[in-house]
Amino acid sequence: MASKTGHSSLEDLMSTDMRGILQTSLFSLTPGVSVIVDQNSQYRVLAQVFPWVDAAEIVNRYRSEKVDIENGRILDLRAHIGALIAQTMNGWTDRQAEEMVRYHAGVRLLCGLEGATTTMDRTRIEAFRNCVGKSCAEELNQMVLQAALGAGFTGIEICAADTTVQESPIAYPTEVGHMKNIAEKILGFGKRLGLKSVTGLGKLKDKAQGLFTSIRLFTRGKTEQALEKKKKLSKKMHSRVQKMVRVAKVDLESKRGKLADQAREQLKLYGHMLAQIKIWMKTGFHPKSKIISLWDTTARAISKGKSGKSVEFGRRWIITRLMGGYVTGTPCQKIGADADTQIADEVIMNFMDTFGEVPESFIYDRGGDSKKNEAFLERVGVENICIFPKGRRKMGVAPEVLDMARRERSLNEASIANLKSKKYNFTKPRARSPQTCDHKGFSAMLGFNLNTLLRDLGSAMGIRAEIT
């Protein structure tokens, strides 16, 4: 091919290899094919350096709380741990993890399956993850941080913390939507338990559904007439659903068993939510710590004051950035929105759970500026208290420490943004219970730290750990 000037250049010259086009490889017809996994593959590097014995001890301790690990069907522990950590590093779904364990040479090497034809399906991957639980994911993350500390990739000098919201995977919460869902749930367990009033419950549910449809179709807009009609229909709907709760509660008194006990617990929750909805209908204001989901009872509406998203629905987490870009964290003890004026004790306790010592420098934004936080940090022996002050006050630290605090504060925001990306499945996780949301949060930090550890190992070994 000629260049624009009419002369051929080196970039324009290219020959073609037609092997594999005119005749397919005979190896593709064999039952097994040998594949070379490069020594720079992140999975090959991780398979060599990961502390398998320590991880197996942690996993078996949590498995033994739920199953008899000495008897029954044999479980390939190396394969399941390998699949678990590969999934956390990449944010795969269970189906994707199944495919990768079955066909990806690097992942099979990580799982110890390089010389075998065995694999695992998504149900076994999910069952293993649910068996070990969120506490196991948290402890595995602490193990990785200890390994990074031992290798000199991180340290206990810096503790740069902030809070963020793990958004819950729920639909936008509305009062009429909650009442419709409550009516459906009551009718559902009424049918399963064979309650005498199931016919009456069905009629009440149909009336509530009709009112819900009317509200959705005929009360659009913010005119006074629309708002007044919506308020009137919402009161009628609330009355029907409240009656369903009362009727079901009476019928459940004669029922026994696990399902009946669960139904009674659900009715308590529904009664509490209907009481909160009634306050909103009377006053126009939502009560404090309002429950916004029928299944994620830890999720709250948390005002962040951001221009793009003023309110986030979920639970607050503490995220702490360590030296080298590693992170640790935990859900805040108080559910819902709260000031950070007493957050220092939670941050330090989480830090000490991992490293057993207090940090030299504690870094936090101006939201944590309070005498209680400073007094606590002085009491536990933190040398540099780098809480950015409100107003025009200056931080009482040396100039070089102030520069370090500013740098780490901005890097902490970047770490949180990375952790909340789609890759790690931290925010709006694929979950249907509060416990699973917590599990996904700890798993996201585990995957984040494993990728950071591979980055540091590649730098130390003079290679680039590649995804192959």
C-alpha cells in the first residue's frame, strides 16, 4: 500500500500468516489442550505467594460453625478459596466465576486445577461463600494486610479515614410502594400458612392494589389538586393495609412453627413501617431513622449534601486508607446518618483489630473536628492528630506533616471512588439481605487489596503482573 506521498513506508508493509485459516489446528480436536500461563500472569504470581495455609485455617474455622468438615462429601478447599479470591478481585457474578474456573487457564492454576479436568458450578461457589460468611471475608482481608505489612508494602504510620455510603440495591423508596409490597407479603404468607382469613386478605389486597394504581395514574404533578387527591387515596390505602396486618395477627395466634414465627416477625416490621408512614401523612415529614426497605432493614436515607446526589439510600461505612494504598474498613455502629464528631474510636478500633497498634498519624476531614475525637486520640497515644479544623483555625502539626495529611486525604477519596467502582461490587451489591451487603463490602476490600498487593509484588519482582 502506498503512503499519501506516493512512497511505501515501513508501517505500510505487512505480510500475512494464513496458518489456522486454511487448515485448522489438530490440537483443537483433542480432549485436552496445553496452554502456557505466562510467569507475569497475576494468577500465577498470586498462586505462588498467597498464604494458602493461613487462609485454609481461617476458612475451616468458619465452615466448622455450620457444617461438619471432617465427614461427608469431600470439598476441594484450594479450588474454592481460589475461586473466591479471583471473584473478589474482578467483581464476577457466580456465573462468570463458574465460566472462568472452567475455561480460564490462569484461574485454574490459581485454584490448583491445572492438572485436572474437574471444575465447579455456580451453586457450589455461592454455597461456599455463604457458608464462610462476612466475618471470614473480613479476616481474610486482615490476613492480606498482614502479608503486605510483612513484605514492607504498607505500615502502621498512617490512618487516613472517612465515611461513605454503601448504597443498598433497592428500588427508590416510596410510601405507597411500601404499602403495596406489605399487602403482597401478607397475602403471600397467608396462603402458605393456610390462614382462615386468606380470602378476606385477598380482597383487601386487591383494594389496596386498586388504590395504588389510582395514585400512580391520577395524581401526577405537584398541583394542589393532585397532592390533595394523593393524600386522600394514600390514607385509604393505609387503612386497608393496616387492616390486613390486624387480621393476619389474629389468625397467626393459633399457628406454630418456624414459618409462623417468621410471619409474626414480619408483621412487627410492617406495623412499625405503617406507623412511620402515618406520621408522614399527618405531618408531611419523614420520621428520624425511617426504615426504607422491607428486606434491608439497615438501609437509611442519608443526606450527603452533594450537588449530583443529595440523598443516598444505604448504610454508612468507615473506609481507612493505609500506606501504599491498601484499605480497611467496617460498617458504622450507628445505623443511618450521624455526625463524625465521635468517629475516632470506631476508626482506631478497626485499625487495631488489623494491626494491634495505634497509628502514628490520624487523618480525617473537618467533619471529625471535635474535642471528643481529639481527647480520645490523645488518650490512646496517636502522635499526629491531623483532623482538618473548621473555620480559620490551623492544624497544630509541623508543615511537613500537614503536607502529608493533605496528600493522604485526597488519596483517600480516590481509594473510596475506586472501591465503589463496578469492578468491586461494593455499592449496590448483588445481595438480598443486610448480611450479604456487609459480606460484599468486606469482599470488595479483599479484592481491592489483593490487586494492590499484586501491583507491589510486580514492582518488587521487576515485572508487571498482567491479567492473562
